[in-house]
Amino acid sequence: RILIIDFGSQVTQLIARRVREAGVFSEVVPYDVGSDFIRDYAKDGSLKGVILSGGQNSVTDDDTPRVPQIVFELGVPVLGICYGMQAMADQLGGKVENGKVREFGYAEVRARNHTRLLEGIADFVTADGANMLKVWMSHGDKVTEIPPGFTVMLSNDSCPIAGMADESRKFYALQFHPEVTHTVQGKAIINRFVHDICGAKADWNMPDYVSEAIEAIRKKVGKDDVILGLSGGVDSSVAAALIHRAIGDQLTCVFVDHGLLRLNEGKMVMDMFAKNLGVKVIHVDASEQFMGQLAGVTDPEEKRKIIGREFVEVFQTEAGKIKNAKWLAQGTIYPDVIESAGKGKKGQTIKSHHNVGGLPDTLNLQLLEPLRELFKDEVRELGLALGLPREMVYRHPFPGPGLGVRILGEVKKQYADLLREADAIFIEELWNTPSDTVNDRGEAISWYDATSQAFAVFLPVKSVGVMGDGRTYEYVVALRAVQTQDFMTAHWAHLPHELLGRVSNRIINEVRGINRVVYDISGKPPATIEWE
Ligand code: XMP
């Protein structure tokens, strides 16, 4: 396996994903995990190499992060990327200077010496026989003197030391980002590092993972019973399918219907899990209780708190009835684990994200989190390997408070019913309309797959319309569709006008009570993805 030391770059997780795509298990830890952790981690010999991520700081400042010195003493190859390269240069006796201008965007760099890392890897070859790489740069500082033992590996006019190597110690460093797709040969470089230089075997694959994960779950829970809060979302669904495969009837799922689910969602979840897979699912219809508590409440944060609190209460009551349960299973995935470990992160809470599944520890249950090691795309792959349908595994994320944050202001059943219908029409049209993006087999993917999240929002204001000969005075629905990598920033999706027109016509014709449809063209920031 490969250890990635995180200096806070936005794209650190991409490094881990690229390494895993190369078939090698990799983990991300914050730069301040401590030497003991790293020493222990390397003890059994399975650690084959370390990658140092980028970051926003400057090593020319004294109090900025450094590489734990032990990394250079483990005897395994090290690859520094961007800030990782600068920290490496600084700590091993080179020099880093504050660049006067930031270099950001595409660049071409020239290979200077033959190194094992880059041998035979090039986008093109110059007339004088030099290998050239097209890369993505994003840095202010640069290395101006290489440490003893190193040679210059890459350079260009604005960055004379764009890469350096000490082949005897197998230390390599790149000023650009090989993990982003803009660096054309990035994948080849990462493959070369993990396989040829680190000698890591490509043994990280889904079929093996499934059998190992099943074994691990059986070993962990033994004959105990397990409870899982099923939400219909990808993570809890895949966790349920995996745990059921491992321990069958020892698993009981609790599916709380708060009345704020999408159209037919309850039935869909019950059909898939209870009927098709034979999982024990307790379906609790608590919609009246939720609606009652939400009556008259208009403040978004207040609504979230109520939904969160009621959810926990309902779940605890049901869980309390399962007498032999010793474990609470959750669909926590690897990015959640990294986020909560990365201390240095400034992340500000813009909205209190109540995740259904985030339960208090008063249940006295031990946590079972079988997806803790997986990235979202790996969770999806696992879901498919377990036989879950593609539509479920590739579903857009849906917030824990459900339609509660998509009905502006006070939540009423009448509003939720109208919204469900409008939303279903929008989603159906997105599914059925091919986009301008193709998959790796060259087929056009649907607009549903081409967007990261799409939904309708209910606006409790009435506007005047005309239908047939009559005047109408009815509610408004807003459509929202965004494209994003990480949901921290997002662009509004440029859906074709014909598609929007069709959705609008259908909603106004088919949903009685809606006479106007608008499209949200705000990015995040400054808007958020949800309206509340
Ligand atoms: P925003 O609206 O903050 O949303 O741009 C970012 C992502 O988070 C989801 N979201 C939530 N998920 N509980 C959740 O479980 C919440 O309260 C919540 N609020 C927003 C949102 O759907 C989007 O994917």
C-alpha cells in the first residue's frame, strides 16, 4: 500500500483515487499524524511508498507544515507533489523561494535527465530529441536550489526546477499535479511510481474486496445482531447489501419514512431490499409525526433540527425493540473519514448538515462501518458487484432532511405532494434525454448522469397564469441542476432549452396546483446547491 501525506490541497483525494485506480490500496493521513503512527504503519513491510500532496502554504514561512522527518528514513520511495516537492527540497537541504507570480494552468516542461520515473513518458518529442510533458501547474513558490544528491528532472523557462530526483534514495518530486486529468501523462507517471519504483502489486480490486469485506464483517460481529438505518441513498444501501451478504438475517434495517421522501421512494426501497434481496426491513411510516412537529415552522435551521431530532427518536424506538442488537451499521465512506481526521481544515459550517444515520451514542451499540475505506466511485462499483441495480447505485445524493429543505418555509403535506410529482417529471426527463457527454464506450450518457444533482424546489408563492380560457393563480416550482466534483463548489448545468421546455410543459399540464416553472442559474458560491 501507499501512504499519502496531506498538506491540505483540494485535490489530495484525487491522488489516492489515482493510486487505487492503478490497483494499489492507498490511504490519506494529515501531515501531523505523528512519527509513531507512520513508524507503526510501515512496520509490517506492506508500505511500499509515500506521496506528499500539494497545499496552499509556503515553506518559506516558519510555522507551515513539514514532512514528518521519518518519511525520509523509512527506506521506501517518496514522491513529492507541488507543496510536497517544496517541503522535500527545504527539508533535505535545497532552497525554496517565494515566486513573484503565481503560475496557474497548462504548461509544457522538458525532461532534463533520464530518470526511471519519466523514462519513455512524453506527450511529444522535440526536434533535438527531448521528451516534453503537458502538465497542470498551480503554485506560487518554487525550488531554486536542489538538495544534495538530487538532479534536475524537468524544467521550463518560468520554472527551471519543475521536477527533481535522487534515484539512489528513490526520492522524486514534481512541481506540477500528476493527479489531475489536465496533466495528460499523469496516470502513466503515477502508475510508474507505484508499480515500477515502489514495486507495489496491483491487488486492489472489487471482487477480492467483496470477499475480504464479507469475511471481516463475519469475524467482527460473530453471532451478534446488527441494526442499520436505511435511507434509500447509495451509501446505506450498499452497506446494507454487503452486510446482508455477510450475515443474512442477523441484519435488521430500519427505514424511517418522514413523509419527505421522493415519489415512490418508500415502495422502491422496500421492493429492492425486502422483496428482492430478502433483507429484514422495518418500514416505519412516521410522516404524521414529522408533519405535526414541522407545522408552523419556517426557519430552515429549525426545520433541520426538528427533522434530525425526530429521526433519532423514531430510530431509537425501533432499534430498542431489537433486543439482541450489539452493532449499529453506518454507510460512512472514506471522504467522511478523511474530512473528520484533517484537523488543519478551516471548513466552515454554512448549513448544519444533519446526516440521517448520524446517531447519538446513547444506543450503546458498537459501530460497524464497512465502507470506511472506500471512495464514492468504489462504493458504487461495490454496489454493482453486489447486484444492486445501476439506477440505485448511480442515484444523485439526497439530503437527510429530504424535501423538508426543498419546500421553502413551512412544510405542508400538500406542498410535499405537489413537489414530489414535479420532481419525478424532471428526473424522468433527465433520464430519458441524451446529453452531449459520452462515456468511455462512446455512448451519449443521459442528462441525469451528466449532472451531479438535480431536483425541483417548491416555492410557496402564487402567481397568475392562464390556462384554456381561465385565469389561474397557483404555485411556482424551481428546477435546479448542478455539475460538481465535490459539492463544495458547483456550476449550474447548461441543460438544453428543449429539455427545460418539455419539463416545464409537463409539470404545468400534469401537476394541478403549479402554473409556473423557473430554472435556477446560480452557481455555488455564492448560492448553495439546496435552497435552504
Ligand atoms: P449545499 O446546499 O450546502 O449542499 O450546497 C451540498 C450537498 O449537501 C447536501 N445537503 C445535505 N445533506 N443533510 C444532508 O444529509 C443536510 O441537511 C443537507 N443539506 C445539504 C446537498 O443535497 C448537496 O448534495
